[in-house]
Amino acid sequence: MRKCILCAACIAAAAVLYAFTRTAPALLLLCASVFIPAASVLLAVLGASGVTVSLEVPDSLQKGVPAHAALILENRSPLPIAHIGLTLRVRNGLTGQVQDIPLDFSAAPREKREIGFDFESLYCGQFRFSCKELRVHDFLRLHSIRRDMDEQLRRLVPPETFMTQVSLLGSDISSEGNEVFSVDRRGQDHTEPFQIRDYVEGDNIKNIHWKLSNKLDKYIVTDPSLELERSLLLFWDSGTLPQDAPPEVPDALAEAFVSICLMLTEDDVPYSIAWQNTATGDVSIRDIYSSDDIYDAIPEILHAGSGGERHSMIPDFMQAAGMRRFPSIAYFAGQVPAELDILAQLGRITVFLCSVGGGADDDGAHRYQVFSPANYTSILKNVTI
């Protein structure tokens, strides 16, 4: 604005000078004071449509390890661009941390530039890199043309897992009629065959193994096994993470959750996990069969959501669970919600609580594993669910 006022003042002064002198130099000065700013703005308007931006960030990132990333700027127009202003925003979906990196550069005609920068995070999380509010300025900076950018990338900084030993309070793992080893009994789970046998009258035609039947020239049937019902649930309630919590809290809580999940998988313990689906806002429940199932869920787990007031996902989980029951529940939270007793309707709860300022009062109704970002690896060396 100040430069526009100065430019207008120069034009007015040149006009006054020409009005009083009526000389050729005064006329030339007046024309220049009008033409140069107009040409500067016109060049910026014409060149802005040819500016494109893309991001390059390594797929593999690690906590505390710098990674080289780049912003690729291309000026496809035949005109030079004196000033390009851009804000690169990096947001950690787990901790909520936001970093804005302002960039300012120029571009020659038909030029493609790479603006490199180093990225490093001390905390795990699902990161979103986005370009926002690109502005092309004329060389006098009298006017700027705004370009809406939709360029963004998501990258994962995975948690650093640690060794832990998990003990399960015995009888509940097979209580409520839940089966741990389902392939020993006939049922409705077609993913694991219980047995292969000859066809008899009354068998469901859907169970015929057509490929094997053609080979043996007789009908062969595969009986499904008993569907596996999981008695143990690990519930990641990102809604209980306080918005003012330091980033160390969700970081430690996430590493504890993933580490215990992987240890249970390694020990061949059947279990399920639950977390908030960031795409729908609902709670997702997944039965875990291998470590791949855990790694597939990590990008969603390491995203605590954004905007609005956070709240416990227990009511949403109860709706998603339906008739399912989990006699043993490991509940991971940043604070104890009022809805905890509602969750207790499904089974016995062990609360894994991470905070900086201290623990929770033992109400006698639930077990507590209280830890902090400073001691979670030592506190959780041996846990009991």
C-alpha cells in the first residue's frame, strides 16, 4: 500500500511538472511514471498463470534424522517473474504441531528451480506438507496475484518401538465363549478351511471346491472353520489427548501402543485394535493377524485429528462394536474420560495413561499403567493386561 501511494504521488508530481513547464522531458517523465508501474503489473499478471509448484519429500523418514526435501518451482511462461512468495506448511497430525516456512524467490523465463530444505522431526506422526497462498508480485511490488495451490504430500515418521513383555491375566482370554484356536472346529470362517471332503447331499453348493473337483472328477467340499472372536482389545483413544499437551505425550503414548501391539503379534496372541478413522471420524475395529495389519493401521493411529474440541471416542466405539464383547481391554489415553465406566460394560480395563504432571487416582475399578514421556520405556518393560 505504501508503494502504491508513493507511485501515485510520483505520477501526480510528474503531471504537475508537465502542466507548468510543457516541456518534452517533463512529458517523458510523466509517461514513464505511468507506463513503468503498469507494465510491471501487467507482466506479473501474464506470468502468474505459468507458475507451477510441486513437492518432493522422501518416502522413508525417521525420528531425529534430517531428510532432504525440495520444492520444485517451474515458470512455464516466456516472461520473467521478479518475486514469488509462498508459504510451506508442515503439520504433524499426531502432536498438532504446525510449522510455516515462508519462501521468496524469482524465476527466469522457462526456468525450473529446485529449492531444497531439510526436514527433521523429534516426534513420530503423520505429517502433511502443503503449499498455501502462492503470490506472484510485480517487480515494483505494487500488486500481487494470488494462486490457490492444492499441492500436498503425506509422509509418515514411524514410532520407535521398544522391547516389552506383556502378561495376560489368564482366564479372561478364553472366557465368554470366545475361541482362541478356531481352526480346530467347524464354523463359518471361509478364510481358513476346517477340512476337505467328498460332497454329500445337502451340502451348500457355495462350499464346492471347483478346481479340485475338476481335477479329481468328483465334487469336493471345503468346510469352513470356526470364526475367530478376539477376547483382547487395544483401544487407541486419540480424542483424550489434551490439545495443550506437549508433543512428548502423544509421541510416547503412540510408541507404547505400537510396541505392545507388535509384541502381542510376535507372541501369537489373538487380539483386535480400535482407533478413530480420520477420513470418516468413526471408530475402526480391526482383528490383527500379522504385523502387516499393524503397520497398515499406523498412519491412521498416528493422526489425532484437527480442529474443534477433542472428546473421547468411547461412545463411537460402543456403537461400532455392536454385539462384540472384549473381556480384556487395554485402553490408551492422554487423560481419563468420564465415559470410561461405559467401556467397562464390555470387559475389564487396563488404562495406559501418559501425562507429564502425574497419574490418576486408583478408583479400584480399573487397573492403571501410568507413565510419562521421560520414563515410559522403563515403566513398560513389563506390563500386565
